[in-house]
Amino acid sequence: MQIEIDLKVILDTPFSIGTGAMADSVADKPLIKDAEGRPVIPGSSLKGLVRHECERIIRSLIPTFEDQWPCHPPLAKDMCKADSLCPVCRIFGSPWYPAPITFENLILATESGEPPRTWKELHSLRKTNLRFGVGINRSRNVVAEDLLYSTETYAPPQALVYQGRIWGTLRERREVALLLAGLQSVLAIGGDRSRGLGWCQIEVAVTLDGQSVPPSELLQELGQWSN
């Protein structure tokens, strides 16, 4: 079954997804950006969050999950082999099974879906902010010395949203239902979520085998995992 899910991520608070490298920023934790300097949301970041939510949901739906599938990510040796896949690995893949679906990067776009054509002229849209924090010595529960750091954050203007796509093939509609439930459960994205960064709303439009299907209709099939 061919699936395509169009995503729209609306940020309620600034977000930060770091590159792990200094790049051209003065921040200790700079944002990932595209060639035009626009902060992006990597598909891999969203995929990891959604997978975690799906793992939580499926274990609540199938009380005997651990007996049927001893799958314990993220260590490869503890995950499903290709000959016996749990519902989550069937959707997101495992070290021995390529993921049947792809999460594309989410990029800034107008509500019509097109990138801003006058991006370089809209100087205010390029601005990011620095948020400062201090490291904590967990053993002593006090502020650690010499651990002041800065995080680069970005808050899109209301005129812009992040849009992207998930596409590929899945075997059953209830797998799509689990994927949608995972997406619906993501409330924040990126780093420092416990400090208020990255809170968001995710809107979806689903197409199965070329036909549009209401997400609410698919979510009703989530209960089939309990049968």
C-alpha cells in the first residue's frame, strides 16, 4: 500500500535542532540550516520522536508485546531481526530491515506550500536568537563551573510554517494508524524541550494508493492492534 503524508508543523515556541558543529555561528549549539541560511527540521529528528511515541503506544495496546517481540532499541543487538519484526520495526525499520517509509526534511514555506521567493529581502525572517544556559553538576545538584553555553534558536513568523512529507509503503492500514497516532503524540521537537523550546502542532493530510483518507478515519483502526 502506497502512503503519502503531507506534514505541516506550526511552532508555538522557538526551537533548536543543533548541527553538532560550530558552522558559521557564534553559538555553542548552532541550528541546522540549508544553503540559503534558513533553519530546517531534519526528517531524521522527527522520525526519532515519532518512533519513540509509537513504541510507547503499541506497548499500551498489546499487553503481551514483550512476549511476542523482545525489541529494545536503540542497541542493534536488542532490536528485531528481519525474519521477526515487531509493528514498530515494520514501520520504521531496524538494523536488519530497511525502513519502508521516508521522512523528508521539513523546510520553511508559505501556507501555499511554496518557499518564500524574496527570502533574502525578508531580513527579519533570517534572524535567529541566542539563549544562554549553564551546565548542572548532577551529582552535587549545583551549577557547574565554567559551563556557560549558548543555544541558537529560531521562531518562524506567523506567515511561514514548516512543511514536509512522509512517503513509502506499508502493509496494513492499522500500521498507518499507528504512525498517525505517533505523529499526533509529538508535542515538541528539537533540543531543550524541557526548557520550553520546540513546542508545536502537527497537521497531516493522508493519501493511500492515490486516494485521500481522513486521518480521523484511520485513527479509528488503531484499536485493531488490541484484537
